[in-house]
Amino acid sequence: MLTSLAIQNVVLIDRLTLEGGDGLLALTGETGAGKSILLDALGLALGARADAGLVRHGAEQASAAACFDVEAGQAVFALLKDKGIEAKDSIILRRTLAKDGRSKAFINDAPVSVQLLKEAGALLVEIHSQFETQGLLNPETHISVLDAQAGLEKDAAEIAAAWRVWREAASRLEQAQSDIEATRLQEDYLKHMVAELEKLDPQPGEEAILAEKRQALMNRDKLAAAYDQATEILEAEDGLQSQLGRLQSTLERLSDKAPAQVSPLLDSLSRAKGEIDELAWQVEKLKNGGNAGDERLEDVEERYFALKECAKKHRVTVDALPGVYDELSQKLRLITHREETLAEFKKAVATSRAAYMQLAETLSAKRAKAAQKLAKAVNAELPDLRLEKAKFNVECVKGAEADWGPKGFERVQFTVSTNLNTPPAPIHKIASGGELSRFMLALKVILAETGSIPTLIFDEVDSGVGGATADAVGERLQRLAKNYQVLVVTHSPQVAARAAHHWHVSKSAHKGAVITKITPLTAVKEREEEIARMLSGAEVTREARAQAAKLLENHVVAA
């Protein structure tokens, strides 16, 4: 709910802060005192279209900040989270307007676009007057309102899911038909490409394996020559092994003459001879292994370059060729088995369409009953609101298949006929602002349990009515205020007397300038005096005060 509204330099308002409260709030004052300015200032904070004329004469800029306490789970939190704005329990919408018409918008002190400010404001406050077309006055909301009132949200979610399944199936069918048509002329080409790839049979990672083999085979002759030369050095008649054998014989002949000196030399030589023998064995092994393979360099290179050429033809890497084969094979199967493929897609479309239609027909029947029930309930409210000649209708019109959508077959619209012989027209096209506000009041009373916007504002709801009708308006506003915070701009004492909170708007001269002042009337005597003024006019009589006291005695609600 709206907890406070801070206004600065807006038309006749210099600076003021209003503290809100729950229940019914009445805003009263003489004509021209500036009650509409308060709504203009609130509209500024809510992202309404702003005119530089709102800036107080002599000021550089106007500003308005509205603070709301919002219950967890409200849609506004999801909106702000999606935009990266932190919000927990309270939300502050603020707007400044320079005298040159430029404005800046903020939510919880974070700079935002005016559009986002407007979207957030629409989730927090709903204004009903002849100038506002939000909320229930927007025909796009009527089908959701009817579903919520009738408890059909689960049905609506199911029909939306069925619609998506149907449209996705239809999209797949259209894509398959398009693919078949596009590839029909390519059938011979596809057959050739698939056969070529099938014969080549490329394998994942094969390019790297072939490159390694190719490199090894290219070096095989050089390696073989090197191994032969190493063997010659090691094993020839005057090779290293033979030389070590002769050295060993020489040292052994000296061992008897100087055993202490020669023995360590023989040990070292033995170890060296063992290492040389191991080396000779390793060289022989490598030489024999290198020559043992039967792969030819020509064969490896032929496949290697065949793969490279095929990849170049398809403008992919060699490793991507298996995927190309799968893709082309799928396209070829789509052509060669087109009848079976299309039959499967058509069956999916027919099945999903039938499921959607069954759900939509069931939902349409439920909506038709709910529409009659809602219209009957609203029409029962109208006579007491001086709308006895008017009739409220909930029209559910089934569209052609091209008009069906995720919400079902029909378009739902609230219409009104203001006289017996007048054809029904969309509710937002009613000429009288007072009539329109009373229709909205009747609707809101009936929909009280299903609304999600916490604060409602009614302007001109009691326009042109008095007596019992004004009291009926007040009673309904008071009833509505059990579920919402309701602010009403009123000239009716019967309405003001039912308010839980009462603000009085007055205009006065201060230092040569005219300013608007808004005063909370907290004492019973203050409210009694204001209601007496509303009853009698400029001169407050004793009878008016007595009548005001009686009204308050009957209707006052503790704040």
C-alpha cells in the first residue's frame, strides 16, 4: 500500500509529505483547492505523462516520491528483479520534472526509464477516472479477470500449454515441408554426396592419426639407415663391442700383477660393457620394428589427402565430416521417405490440435457460465449506484481459427449499455467520468477477492449523485477497503464519513503566492467540521454540524 507521498514544487504545492494508511482514505476540499494536484503529483511518481506546466512557477524542477509497503509475492518484485533492481519490503518510485519538460525516474534510488517506472506503478496503483484507461478499462485484461474471478487459472494455464504444443508441432510440420521442397531438386546431388562419404567412411580423430603415421613413414628410410650405421659401430669386427672385449682381455692379464689397482677397472668395464650390449639390443629392436610394418607411405598419403579434399569440398574440418554425413543422410531420408515423415508430423499436429480444442471447448463453456454470473453480480450493484438504467455485459465471442490463441477460442470484453435502447459498447468508451467510476466501483467490489493491485484510487466516483446513492457509493468503497487501500477524491459527505483516514485540501496565500495545503484530519471534531462544510457550503450551520456528527457516529472507522 501507499505509505507516504512526498511532493515538492508541483503547481500550487510548495512542499508537503502525506502519510498513508490502510483502509479507506478520503480527500476533500472546496472546488479549486487543488485536490486534482495531488493526483497529478502521484501520477508523476507513477510514470504518467508529464507536462512542464506541473512545475511550480519560479521553481527549477518539481518532484514526487511515492513509497509503498508491498507484500511478498507481488508481481512488481519479479519485474524489478528482472531489471536488476533490489527490492524487499518497500518500493520507492520517484520522478523529477525540470521546467524545460525533461524528467528523470528512479526506483529505490536507482535510475530507470520512465517506461519502467510506469510499469512498476501500474502494478502498485490503479486509478479510476474518466481520464484513465488502465487496469479494468484495458480490454486485454478482461479475459484474465474473468478467469481469476471464476477460479479458472489452472484451466487457463493448461490451455496455454496445449497451445504451445500444437504450435510447435505445426512449426515442425511447416519446417519439414519447407525442407522437403527445398531439397527435392537436390536429391541426385545428395545421393552422390552421401555415397561418396559412405565410401570414404571418415572416422572421428582420423586426421591426427594419419598425420602421425605419414610423418613416421616419411622418416622410416632415414631411420633404417641410421640404425644400420649404429649397428655397424657397435657390432663390426673393430666395433665398440669388440674393442671393449680386447680391453677386458688386456686388463685381465694385468690383474695378477696389480690386483688392487686393476680390479676396480674391470668392474667399471663390466658395467660399461653391459650398457653397450643393452644399447645394441635396443637398436636392433628398433631397426626390426621399423621395418616390420606393411603400411606404405603412398597408401597413407592417399587417404590423408582424400579426407582433406572432401573436407574442403564441404567447407568443414576433417573431423566434422562424420557430422556432415549424418546431416546429409537425414536430408536424403527426408526426401526418400517424405510421405512417412510428413505423415508423422501431420499426426502430431492433428493430435495436439484435438487436445487443444478439447481443453478450449471445456474452458469456453466454463467462461460462458462465469460471464453470466459476473454480469448478474455487477448488475445487482448498479441500481444503488444510480445506474439503474444501465446494463453490464461480459461478452465471450468465439473467433475464427486464425484468431485462436494461448487463451483459448474467445475474446472477452466488458461492455455496457447505459439505457434500455442503447446498444452495448466497450466499458472504457462511456462518456461520463462519474458513471465510469461507479461502474469500476461495482466491478471492483465484485472482484475484490481476485485483484492483485494493492492501492485503488477513485476520482469523480460520486459525481452528480447525493443522498442514498452517495451513501451506497460510500458503503461499497468501505467494503472494498477491507481488501485494498482505497483513496477517493470526493465531494460527498456520506463518502467522507465512512473513511478510515481523512485529508483536507485547502488553498491559501503565503508571501504573495498561492499554495495548496493538505491537512490530515485526525480529531473527530475536525472531521465533523469538514463534513458539515460539505453539507451546508460556505456557511456552516448548527444543523449541518449535527448531521455531520450523526454521519460520523454511524460510519466512522477507527484508523
